[in-house]
Amino acid sequence: MSIPRWRVGAVEVMAVSEAEVGHHVAKGWAEGQGGSIVTANVDIVHKASRDPALAALVTGADLVVADGMPVVWAARLSGLTVPTRVTGASLVFSLSERAAVEGRSVFLLGGDPGIADLAAERLAERYPGLRVAGTYAPPFGFETTAEGMRQTVDKVVAAAPDLVLVGLGFPKQERTIAELRKHLAGAWYVGCGAGIPMAAGQFSRAPAGLQRVGGEWLHRLWLEPRRLARRYLREDLPFALRMLTSAAWSRLVGRGS
């Protein structure tokens, strides 16, 4: 399907709703075609805009959705009509529900030991008929050695799932997905960040009102200040402000020309 898209930094984000993502994935299953989904938040756009290799990882995905209100705002400031954001945390649920309806299986990759198991149990309880093909929490640094990556890929491939939820953080999850697609091309992959621990109840999502005004990052910062303070405050926040200013300026210049 032809999907409108807009450029934010080095990333082209697609104007697609969460329901449309589910439809696209189900259509792929029906046609025997797999694919991957990048949930582009400010951190991903920022990193991809600094590193061409990371930008190429994002470009290689079949769907790149706006996970983060600043990304949506940048599009709207540019004068584009786009749906609201589509988050990795939400896709964990909506695509698992779609998999249950379609009789498909899911594999959960990531999280601390035991967390993916708990998330899988909760998803299976919530969506009767969902088949859990397996779970795996790779050891820290697995992606730095050929053997570590091979073991991870082998576990997923052996389970032969239709949907793989990969919660390892960017760019580790996208690099792992790229390897998995070489060996299990018919599956769909979602880089869902903290979506697995959220599904397990290890972390809570921000209240709906805070999400709507783009404040979910504040909630995450409050939950994990040591891990996220530098990334959010020193790196991503200044980039987000520049991104929004650039979008607004581009629109003003366009009107004046």
C-alpha cells in the first residue's frame, strides 16, 4: 500500500494509524510475506540523524511509525495531516491481539530474565487463542560476538514464530532484527523498546492525559532517572527542540516563497 510519509532528520516516518499497521501485518501473513516495523521516537531519529549506518537500519524497515509526540508535532508544524503516534508499547498488545485472531504465534525477545515469560503469560491470558512460540532474554553483550548473536537467532528461528516482539533498545533491536530476517523472512518483527517489561507490569505507562500532551518521557525519566537522564535531558531534548523549530521554519519559508 502507498503510505504518505514525511522526513524528520534522516528518517522518513509514515503517516499510518495503529489499526492500519495491524491490517498491513495481517495482509503480509496472508500473502506469506514478512517485514519489520521501526517505532521512531525522538531518540531513534536523533541517533539515526547522526549516524548514516543507523539511518540505513531504519530505512530498511517496511514500516516506520511515529512513536513520540514530538515526531508527530514536527509533521504537523510542517503542514502535514498525520494520525496520532503509534508506540511500540501499544503495538505489543494490538499486534498480539491480531495474531490471536489470525491464529498466529508470537515470540518475545528481550527484557530481564523472566520478564518476557511474564509478559507472554499476560498476553496469552488477555488474548485467548494467542500461541506463544517462545521467549528469550539474551545475556548482556550478546550482540558483540558472532556466537552470542548466532545463539539468539537460532532460538528464534527454531521456534518459527509469525510475530517477533524485540525489546532490546535501539539500535541493538534493529540490528538483531536484520539478522533474524536473513533466516526467518516470513515473520513480522517489531522493535518495541520497553514494550515487553511494560506488558509484564515491570514498568507502568504514563497516564493517558500525560501521553496525549507528549509527556510520557517525563514519566519514564521519573521511573529510571539514572539510566535515562543523560539521554533525555542532554541529548534528546535539545534535538527535539531543534527538530520542531526547523519544521516550523520550513513551513514559514514555504508560505513566503
